[in-house]
Amino acid sequence: MNQVKIGRFIAECRKKENLTQMQLAEKLNITDRAVSKWETGKAMPDTAIMLELCEILGISVNDLLCGEKIEMEHKNPKNEQLLLELSKELENRKQTIWTAMWVIMAVSMIALFGGIFLVAFLVPEGVWQIVGVFGLCVIFLIPCFYALKLEVSVGAYKCKKCGQEIVPTYSEALWAMHRGFTRHLRCPHCGKRTWCKKVLK
């Protein structure tokens, strides 16, 4: 799904209905900031309100997920329900992956600091204490690399400038500056280096 295209489509449909971002947000019981994020392609509408959003904008779920009006002689409601379910499954998988990655990092951090604490008090000062701390740091890095591999292996990163989806190599992701699941990558399409947000397909 092209979030930037979908965002522009939401904005066009909202304006056709003579609604401001605030008015649309009030109808959906959300903040106007959330609507702004949709329209700039930074986020997607939650599946829980997707049907209501489509009803307000006078479009179908097919239209919304494609980012344009789909002309079909016979629109099948079962297809729309299937798309909605697939979208919901994608959100669930995304949440599961993010949770797994944070759990890996949290457990690793706790194990690292716990191990350093034990080494500091149980191992006599000297070479073996240094070796113990160094060994713990190396062991700590193993799950960190695994978490990064998991992050890189699913979905892609979206260029903030042109909306192009980027699939970096493991080494590119490893050496890129990051904030959470947003990495500073060079887009092969526009050539710009921007903070690219992780998206799942």
C-alpha cells in the first residue's frame, strides 16, 4: 500500500465533502493530528474506524486502500470485508514484530546490567573482571543484531521525500543512524538521505 497516495486521496475526499481536518476528526472521535498524519502519508487509519471513515468520505474500502476511486460494475462487499481483515491482520503482525523486538532488547539490557553487577561483586578485581565485562557486552550484542535482522527482513522503509519504499541491506541498516524504527537512509529513487520510517507490507 502506498501511504502517501492514500493520504492524498483522503485529503481530496475530505475536501470534496467540505470537511476540515478538525471536523473529520470530531466525527471519528480522534484528534486532527491523526488526520494530518494520514494525509501526509505518515500513518494509516486504524482498521477499527476504517469503515466509518469510508462512509463519511463516500468511498469504499477498496478505494481507500488503493488511494483512488475504483470503478467496478459490481462491487463485492465480501472483497471489502476481506481487505479489511487483511489490513487488520497486517496491523496485528506489525504489533507482534515490534513487541518481540522490544522484548528482545529489554531482556538483553536486563541480562547485561545484571551480569555486570554480578561480575563487579563476585569476580576479583583485575584481568578476569575486565574479561567478564567484555564477554557480557559481546553476548549482549548477539540478540541486538538478531533484532536488527528481524527489523530489516520484514517490510521496507519509506522515503520521507518521495514516498519510495527502500529495502536496505543488513549492513546499510546496521550503520544507519536510527530513532526507534526510523533510520537515516539514502533513497535510491530521489537520491536524498532522510529519516525513513519502517512500514510493513
